[in-house]
Amino acid sequence: MESFLVNSVKMDKLYLKTCHDAVSDYHLTRNEVICLLFLQNNKPFDSAKDIAQYRKISKGLVAKSVESLIKSGYLTVVKDTLDSRILHLHTTKECEPILIKLAKARTEFHNRLMAGISDEDRLMLDKISQRMTTNLEGMIS
């Protein structure tokens, strides 16, 4: 079990490095890349609070990254229609080239990670992962 946890951390670090390297031309910080990846991969979660909560990053770092992405023209903010305290983050057209590069990096990373693993084993991995997610949610609540 310990090796699984260690490998999960290694996988996350390498994934972020791969994605950060893919968009190095844009001079984004690691945390800005994390914010963009989160928004790209986790719809409908689209607030700074969601990013901080699910990625376990301080609210201050997320706020700084979001502010920088807004100033760069990569994000816009829209107030929630029911609760004006909630601010939804949306990527802009200017962000599209970055998102395309991130998606390509994610696909390449996934393909390399899953190389040599049969479809049957991939299905088993998905099943185990779903069960672990359910167990984690039960432990949290």
C-alpha cells in the first residue's frame, strides 16, 4: 500500500512537470498551471475555493494565481446568479492555445503511463479506483 501512495505522489509530480513544461513558452507558474488544469479537467467545479479544496493548495496561493491569470487575460470571473459570494472562473479565447497544449501533454502522459497495460487490466484499475474514491468519500463525511 505504501508503494501505491508513493507512486501516486510521484505520478502527480511528474504529470504537473510534464504539463508545466508543455506550456513553458507562456511563463506560467506551477500553481497557475494547476489552476488551469483543474478548470479544464473538473467541470462543473470552477471556483477558486474548489481549486484550493480539491488540490490542497492554500487559498492565498490560488488567489494569487487566479489574479495573475485574470491580468494575463486567460481567465474571467462571473458572479453566481444565486449567490453573489461565489465567483465562477472561466477560461478565455486567449487561453485556448494553452489549454490545447495542456490537453496534448495530458494525453501523451496518459499514453506513456498506460503503455503495456492491457484493456482488461485498465478496466480493473478503473474499478478499483472508483471503489477507493467511494471509500475515501465515506471516510471524509
